[in-house]
Amino acid sequence: VIVPYHPGFGESADDPAVTDIHDFVLHYLELFEALGLPRFNLVGQSMGGFIASKLAIEHRYLIERLALVCPVGIPVPDHPTVDFLAVPPEQLPTLLAHDPATVIKHLPTGAPSAEFIAERMKEGAMAARVLSPPYDPKLPRYLHRLTMPTLLAWGKSDKLTPTIQHQTWLKYLPRVETRLFDKAGHLVLDEAPDAVSAIAEFFER
């Protein structure tokens, strides 16, 4: 299992040249080539689901099976994705998780260090560049190209990308299975071990 950091996130340095989701697609194509991966299973969560969808649409010959976990990327006007960059930091744990402790346990217990603040600012700047808006109005037009078996997983308590958004994705994905998980929010892979198992089982078929 390969779990890379997106440019501008985690331990990966910022790259001001990355200004939209398609730049991530090209970045990952080069990564997959460098790793010598001719064909593979792909998981994308949240913004990663946006990236994975666009990559699989354009380069479906690479993807054996696809798992999209509470993805952003398509407009759902009646149930829009929340602009998390506009949410006060103290409200983020409640927005991201069914149990706020899922997020809180990863936060500093005292005053955050300068390094912690710098990393969050770096990630926020990148997210603002590539997720304004957090969707591509043309994406639904091309989702029919996702002809590989696809698993759509969502937390039933997702407040960031409201769970009802999965119904819009279902309209466009031609070979899709859906799994919704109790007591899990946007961070469904952290809160619902069954979600991780479901993806593993889906890939092993």
C-alpha cells in the first residue's frame, strides 16, 4: 500500500505551481510512472476522491478498481460541500468527525508550535488554491468513463460533504457499489474500521 502526501500537505513541500486539481493528476501520473506501476487499485478520500476521479476518467487504463471515499468534486447545490477554510478552527473537529475526539487526539495539547502552525498554513494555502470552488461543473459529464468497478463509501454523519451527496454520485457512476457507515463522519476511514475492511475486500475480489 502506497500512501503519498499530496504536494503542499503533510511532509510534502508546497509547490506554488500547483493551482488546480488537474495539476495533482499530472503529479500522480509522474509518480506512478516513477514507481513503475502499470496498473493498480486506487483509493481517494475527500479531495483525494476528486483527484482520483479525474485521473481515472482521463487514464482509466491504469485503474483496476476504484474506491471513492466521501469525495468532493461535483456540484450539489441543494446539499453543498462546506467551505472548511471559512470554519473557525475550534469547530473543525465537530465538522470532520462523528466523534470530535477523532480529530482532537491529533492536535497539540498545549499551545501549538510554530512548526504546527506553519504546516497548517501551508496546507490551507494549497487547499484554497485548488478547491475554490470544491467542484468541477464538468465532472458529472465525464463520470460515465469510470467503467472500472467502483466502491463509493461515506460516513452517515458526514457534515463536510453531506452524506446525501452520494445519491448524486450514484446517478453518474456506471459500475458502482455503495457502503454507508454508522457513527462516522467525513473521516470515515478513521472512525469506521469496517470501511477499511470493505475497501480491502472490494479490492481482493
